[in-house]
Amino acid sequence: MNIDSKMAQEQIDLGNMKEEIEKLKKRFEKLEEDLEFARRTEEAHNRIESGEYISLDSENIEDAWMS
């Protein structure tokens, strides 16, 4: 393998690495969103389990939103 082909291979590898890094960044962003959703869901579940919630029906839901 000569020096030019070795340098070309390294450039391709660096290009691939950059693409992979971008893909991983997107996956981590999605993972962060998923973890935040899970955290908020667990908090809501815990509030419901402990009785810390307001029961609303169709008649008083608008009043609750407006206050």
C-alpha cells in the first residue's frame, strides 16, 4: 500500500467516523427525550398513587384550565 492510498483510506475512515458521530448524536438526543418522558410519566404515576391529583369531568375541566 502506498502513502497516497493509505491517506485516502484514512480520509474515508474519518468521513465515516464523522457520519457515525452525527448518527450517534441524533440517537442520544432521542434517548434524552425518551428518558425525560419516562421521568415525567413516573412522577405523574407517583402523584396519582399518592392521591395528589385533581379529578376533572367534562363539566369542570374548562374552569380548571381557566384558573
